[in-house]
Amino acid sequence: MLERIFGSKVFSHPLLRKYTALVHEDLAATYSRDVQKWLLIAPLIGIVTGLVIVLINLLILDLIWAKALPAYLAHHWMIPAGLLLGFVLTGLIMQFCTSDPDEHSTEEIIRSYHDHQGDIDMRPFWWKLLAAVTTVGSGGSAAMEGPSIYGGGAIGSWLWTKLRRFGLEPRDRRIMLISGAGAGMAAVFRAPLTGLVFALEMPYKDDLAHEALLPSLIASVVSYATLVAIVGSEPLFGFVGTTSFAAMDLLWSALLGLGIGIVGMVFDITFRRMRSLFVASRMPHTFKLAIGGIGTAICGLIFVSIYNDGLIPIGPNYEAVRAVLSSSHPSHVLVTFAILKMGATLFSITSGGVSAIFVPLLLTGGCLGSAFAQSIVHSPTVDLYAAVGMAAFIAAGYKTPLTAVVFVAETTGGHSFIIPSLIGAAVAYAISGEASVSGDQRLHEVTKIAGLTNVRASDVMQKHVVTVQSDVTLREFALSVAARHKHTIFPVRRDQRIIGLVSLSKVGSFPPEKWDTTLVESITDLSPTWVSEDCDLMEALRLLVREEAIQMLLVGSPDENLAGILTKTDILRGVDHTRGGTGEENGLRANSIK
């Protein structure tokens, strides 16, 4: 149409063609990261996640817990009965309706992000959300962030499978997973900035998931907007409190952070130990949950038997957070509540309860902070120290100090608490060291190497693969395949299907006298990592440098034929492919990747 109006000669003018090319070059550089695709995908993640979180909120908080809490406070005998019933139902759901009853909530999202390229099994999705409803709704010491983070992350991963045809890369699935988790966090706490920061901090103890910044930002804001359009925009724990602080408050905040850092470290270690014991136990999963329900109920019964003032250290406890922030309680009541809340949380979650412990940590820290202000500082600004305690305990427990500070500011409305909370959170984070309630958080993201994101696994993989049959003995393997081929790892084949990997180091760990009676299959790693042929080498390198990762990736699909294998040496060949490196440089680089 423009050509008909202005004439074809205008568009063929050399100057116009020259400057059009320059504009195209500038736009290509500006959008080199394909950020425009997130302007469409991230809002979709946010909308779907926001709607699911609204449904979960209404079901647990407005329908179930709103009736269970008054009944528990009025009839104490209902506490053990209700918790036992809820936890047994949780155990039955997870034991019979999921493939792995110990994989759920935040930990499943973190594990998928690091180990499974963002892939979430959606078959038990609704069952796991239902298990979260029975856990939290019956009074488990947990809150809404567990199903919200899991639900949002799973939705992001699932949407990748539906939208992949529109040019999404394999590495985009991890980004969509973590963006969905952030969107879930933003919606459940009505705190979009918290959702963004949590998405970036969650996978690591001292690093950030930088690649997810833009999509997490958009998804969190849209998810928050979706929820508040239905339920309103008031801060979740909003209150009118202190608007200023003195210089001495900063020193006291640091001391409070030190104390909570120590308590948090002990809690983290205890949590991980108890969780390991329950996971390793061979008792039926339902029986584990029954023990957890009884333990949780005992903690609740002890408190209401001593202090019958409307508080109870079980359930989502949003009402308890508001009570701690807005009303005065004696220090001994607050400390007792904090201790029993930690005990109830340990029983609820380590036994297999389906949720997370963000709010339990928040509430415990708030109680300890309030008691600290009343008994040690003798300060009238109790709410200030409650906020500092909340941020400090989250930083010590989850290793997310920035999330802790932003969360306290957004959900309480106390923005003047940011600096004292930041000091307390930083000290608690440092004092608690590497201890964390999460066993799947990593320390660092792998360093980016220029060029690897533009090379695919199919470009450098080894297509001629030497395999070993699963039913041969170690002696036969050592004398035939291993002796003829100077490799250290071999794919293991059962008939025509690859089932895993076997390493020579594993063979060497067996006494030679047992080689004639031990089959290769018995020492095979049956959970190898598969990548698609279009996986870029940056993602492949990240998978190979994981903690305790076996040093070979299988290229293809477990349900199809093996297309090839990928090792660090092959990835270095990919570097040479983009840089034109020499064989000598290749050898030097091989020694640099550990």
C-alpha cells in the first residue's frame, strides 16, 4: 500500500535501503535476547497461575480453615482427631496417587530447575494440590506458599510443552518454571516484588537465577493483578505501626539477627536430619504422615492447654501473624509459641506434609523479635523488632535474605522497616552459614561461556557410541568392552533400550573376586540425564557440572533410540567450533573445566 502511495522508486532509493538496514541491525541488537517473546508468554503464566492460586486460597482459607480453627479452639479434642484424619488422607493421596510421595512443593521445583531442565510430571499435579489442601486445611504447620510455588512452577513447565512450537528453546523451560513459581509466590502473598526476588533467589544459596529476571517480573505482576482483581489489594498482614527508628535500633537489630541466625541454623540442621530419617524409613508413607499429624497435634494441644488466648501454633496461622504484629502478648507466651511452632513445623513437613514453611519461619521470627523487644531492649517499638525477626528467620532458614526483607515490607505495609530488617537478615544469613531447610539449593550458577548458546548438542555429540549389555558380568565387561575402548563411562543397554550408565570407577570399587558373579546392571546408574538434540551447549555444560553429576549426557529420548552422547570434551569442541580453536587450546581448556 505504501508503495502505491509513494511510488516504488522511493523504497528502492539507496539511502533508504542503507538506513533501513541500519535500523534493522540496531533492532536486532536491542532484542538479541528474544525478550519480546516474554511479553506474550510471561503474562499467560501469570494469569493462569493467579487463577489457580485464587482457587486454592478460597478452598483452604475461606472454606476449610475458617471452620476448623474455631472448632479447634472451642473443642480441644478435635485437634488430634482433625490432624490425624487430614494427615492420613495426605499420606494416602501421596502414596497411591503419585510416583514419588517424597517429591513435592518447593523442593520439587528447585530439583527440577537444577536436574531435570524444568520438566515437571503433570500427571499427579491435581493430586499434589489436593494433598496440600488436606495438609494445611486440617491444621498442618505450613501455609499457602507450598502449593502456590509448586502450582505456579508446574504451570510454567506445562505451558512450555504447549507453546514450544512457537520457537521456544529447551532452556526456556527452566525460565518458565521459575517464573511460574515466582508468580505463585506473588499471588499468594499479594506481593509482586517478593515473587520476583524469590524466583531469582530460590534456586541458589548465594547466587541468582539471572536469566529469569524479565519473565519473572512480568509473570509476578500479572499474577498479583489477577488475584487482587478478585480478592482485593490490601497487604496480607497490613498494620499501622512504627514509622521511624533510632540509631540504636540498628545495633539491636544486628544483635537480634545474630541470635536468630543461631536458632535458625539449629532449626535448619534439625529439619534436614528429621527429613532424611523419614525419607529413609521403610514404613508406609501414610504411617509416616500419621506420626507427623500426632506430633503436630501434641504441639497445638500443649499451647492451648497452657494459654487459651486465641492463638494456636498449627495451621496456616495468618491470624497469628496479624496478632503478633498488632497486639501485645507477654514475652513468655511468645517464646513458648515460637518453640511449639517450630516443633509443629518439624512434625508437619519432615514427615511428608505437602507444603512449605515460609510463613512458619516468618511467624517464629516475629514472636522471637517481639519477645526480644519487650524483655531485652525494653522498646515501645515492638512491631519494628517483630519485622526484623521475621526477615532474619526467613533469611536463615531459606537462604533468601532479599526476599525476606521485601516480603516483610510488602506484606506488612511497614516500609520504614526495610533498613533494620536488612541488617537483621544479613547478620542471620551470615551466622547460619550454609545451613538451609532446602536440600536442593545450590551455591552458584555455572559461568556463561560465549558461543555455547548458539551450538546444539547434535552439532558436537558423539554419534558412534560404544555400549555394554546389562546382563554381562563385570569380568566380561572388563576383558572385552572396557579393554578395547579407552573410555571411562559407557551407556548400558537392555536389549535395544538404554537404561543407564556405568563407570569404570564403579567397577573398580568392587572386589575382583566378585566380578564373575556381579552383573553390570547391578551397578548401573539407572537415572541418567537425557537432553534433546537441539539442547544448546550452555545448558548441557550446566548439567555436567552439577554436584555429583555423572560426566556424560545421553542425547535423544528414553523412549526412542539413542542419538548420541555428550561429554565435557565434546562441549569444548563446541567452543572450538565457534572460536576456531586449535587442538592444543582444546586440551588446555579441558583441564580448566572441573
